[in-house]
Amino acid sequence: MIFYDSLNFLHMLFFVYWLGGDLGTFYASRFVRDPALSVEARVTALKIMAGVDMAPRICMPLIFALGIQLAYLETGLAIPATAVALVWLISFFWLGLVFAVHKMAGDPLGAKLAKFDIWFRVVLIAAMVSLAIYGFATGEVVRFNWIGIKLVIMAALVAAGLMIRVNLMPFAPAFKKLVTDGPSHKINQEITLSLRGCLPWVYLIWVGLIVNAAIGLNMYNLFRG
């Protein structure tokens, strides 16, 4: 059980960094949109926000892989070991994509990778929801309903992340204008509306993470008991 306990510890650790990183990003965003601050201060706040936001971006693919691995070990997923290995490969590819998109932000290649990343996540969302529905309907592959519920919630978290991107589309050009042209009521309003549009999806992520953690902890205790 040492292997299982180690994986479970990492799963909880990444949950902490994901939720904590989201909270830090949320707090930093308040300074990014604060018109009372200087442009230099807001640029610094944006750098902090972008840096802290990497924690959730890194944790998402790792939590996904660890969750599948733990479900497999708990016999809740009736899949071959090769399928689990494939999930790890997909998750590491996803992780590499996260770093590449972050590193190449603003470059033409980075823009192409960002578009690919969106469709990659859409495919993942569809796969997770389809697998969960199949399990609910047949009791096969996904053998426990609580694992299916966690899959659906995970898909919702990925979808919420995509909706945050949609709401942030006006943010980059508006903030660029702030830096080059200086602050104005219109620019400040565009920045504020863009960031505020993300809030419902941010709250959804927080709730989903907490619910998934509660389900996982309860089932872990049952499994160990």
C-alpha cells in the first residue's frame, strides 16, 4: 500500500497547489484591474498573476493522471495497464503543452499551440464525459458511480478553464493599450469586465475541486476500511 499511499498523497498535494494557485491568481487580478495603481504596478501584478497561475495549469494534467491511476488501483476502472500508461503519456504531453504555450505566449507558434491546446482539451472533456456516461449506463469500465461523478466534475473543471480563456480574450489587447497608451476609462473598463467575466468560472473550479476532494477522501476511507 506504500505505492498507493504515495500516489494519494501526491493527488492531495496537487489539489492544494491547484486551489491555492487559483486563489493567488484571483487575488492578484484585483491589483491588475485597480485603476488607482500606476501602470508599472499593474504590470508587476500581472506578472505575479501569470506566474502563480502556472500552478493550477501544471496540477490539472497531473491530477488527471493520478486520479485515473488511483481509480485503477482501487479496481474502480476496469481497464488494462496499457490504457493507464497511455493516460500518463497523454498527461505528460498535456503538461508539455502547458509549458510550451506559456513559454511561447505572444509568438505565432505560441498562438497555434494555444489553439491546438483548446481542441485537445475539448477532446479530453468529451472523452471523460463519454466514459462516465457509459459507466453510469452499463456499470462496465467505470465500475463505481463515484468515479464517474469525479470524471464529470473533472471535465467541468477543464471546461471552466476554457471559458476563462474565452472571457480573457479582450484582456490582452486592452492591457497592451494600457501599457502603450496609458490608462483611460475605456481601457480600465475593458480590463475589469474581462476579468470579472471569469469569476463565475473561477468559482465553479473552486467548488468542483472541493467536491471532488471530498468524494475522493470519503471513498479512500471506505477503500482502506
